[in-house]
Amino acid sequence: MQVTAPSARSPRFPWLTPARLRALLGAAALLLALPTPPAATAATPSAAAASSAQVQALSRAGDAVVALRVAATEGATSADSLGQQRWGSGVVIGADGLILTIGYLLLEAETIEIVTQDDRTLPARQVAYDLATGFALVRPLVPLRGIEPVPLAGVATLKAGEPLLVATGSNSGTEVGFTRLVGTRPFSGYWEYHIDAAIFTSPPVANHSGASLFNRNGELLGIGSLFVLEAAGPERTLPGNMFVPVDLLRPVLAEMQSTGRTRASVRPWLGVSSSERGGHVEIVRVDRSGPALAAGLQPGDVVLEIDGVQVTTLEAFYKQLWTRPDAEADVELTVQQGSEIRKVKVHAVDRMQTLRKPQGI
């Protein structure tokens, strides 16, 4: 699957006042309530009531979306791909103002600011960043006023083609748009990341970093992560987005708030970006401060085995790597470098220990 690097550098949002936003969300609710064009008959009272409830639910959902402005620490290695200054979105999920967003926005953050729809800029701190899910949590340092948290929903009852709503925030308002569910399936990212069920939608939204994906009832389904070219799978090109489903959040939310991440995130990290090519795993980038560079791995190397176990996909590569109980571990890779096949020992580390500490952690 082809994906772009996470979009976290600058906002490109049209101006939307809260009144215009509510009007647009109201129209969205009516359209979402009607999967087919309405018949030329008068709506029943129950249908009208249902539409009214969806208008209100989607309006509340849109009001809960905020913008996040992040400045990375000086010398942050993550700035190579994400930039020093980053914009993205978050959504309020807790009565105390707790905000859910995508984790890469906060990598090595020096400062985090929340920009609300009424143009307030509020300081915030990172509560958690979880490598295993990709989620992050942020809490404002001053109270948010008049924002209701959004409810969470699962994706199990959704059907392919179902219309959904995406909301993104910036310092100039909130942008909302329609997309449709393509499907859910496993996803392996080039940055040593894998989840067994990701949400894929199309058409894509450009400002996907931390974007909120809602169903027609204003319930949160997922958080935006990537733009992808193969939303329908490797068989055909279909531009779209990948969202991390909030189904992954429920079991670990308390742990994330308590410890700053989950136990599943404490796992070996090599510091490589890889892709699947011709039934092989090929290294395309080596982190400039990671253990793979120190071990002599290079872009273009093909990974054939981990500890003697053959791997031909990113999923197999990562899962075999993560079978080790501790993050600090010696891992033996069998790699093809040009015409030579050799074994390389890499001392894997805990990824979080290689990062400059973000604010509040």
C-alpha cells in the first residue's frame, strides 16, 4: 500500500463561523439520514424527530473538534518528516476537556496549544502517546468552556459505502466534509507500526492529521492518520484516508491516562522505515539516531529473516520483532545487501527512550 508522510506542517482550512458550521452540520445530518433520495411524500413525525436529533448530535460533534498547534523541540529527529511546526486536529472526549488526537503530531513536542472555534488559544500538555495504537491524549491547562465530549462508537455495524462525516480544526474555524466507508482491514505502516483493523475511507481529506470521523449520529469512529492511494486494497488505486478506529482506545484509555502509554508500546524498535516489494521487506530509510544505523543497515537492504524466521510482509516482520518480551534486545536479521546475504545483529531499544521528552512528561 502506498501512503504519504503524515500531514502535519500547515493548515489549509476555509473560514467557518460557528453559525455557518452549525448550518452545514444540520444539512449534513439531513443528508446522512437519507441514504437514498427522499420520496416525494411528506416526512412522518418520527422521521422528522430523528432528523432533528441527528442535526443536534452532529452539531455537538462538530463543536467538540479543535485545532492543535505543536512546536517540536530543537533538534528533534521527528522534525525531519513532520516538521518543526505542526498543525492538526483533536476532539474532546472527556468531561474534563481530555482531547484525543493522532500521536505523531506530539512527537518530541516542546509546546502544545489548543485553538478553539471561538479563536481562543489555550496551553495544553501531553497526557499520553501510545505507539501500539497510534493515539495521543492532550489536556488543556485551563478549562474549556461550553464543549461537550463526543461519544465513541464501534465500526462493526457499518457497511461499505456508508456516508460518514469528517471534521478538522484550525485557527480559522472548522472544516467538515463527506466521505464514505471503503472498509476495515489490517494496516502496516512503514514506521514499524501495525494495527489489525484500520478504517479506510474515500474520497480523501487533505488535512487528515487528527481529523475526526463521525457516523450519522455524531458518534466518533476514528482519528485520521494518513492519506493513502490504495484505500480499497492493493488491487486498485483509490485515493482515500486511513483512520485509527476508536475501538482500539476503549480497552487502553485508563492505562494511557495513568501511565502515559500502554504496555504493548514497550517493544523492540529498530529505527527503520520499510516497504513490501515483490514479496520481500525492503528497508527504504534508516533513522539517523536509531540502532539499525549503528548496526550497519542501509536503505535498499532486503530483510529475509528475523532470528531465523522468514518474513515476507511488514506484518510478519513487525510481529516477529515484537514477540520479544522486552524492548531492549539483540535481534539477528538476515538481510540481502546487493548480491550478498549476511546476518546483522541489531540491539533494539525502546522507541520512547530515543525521543526528546515532550512537555509535561
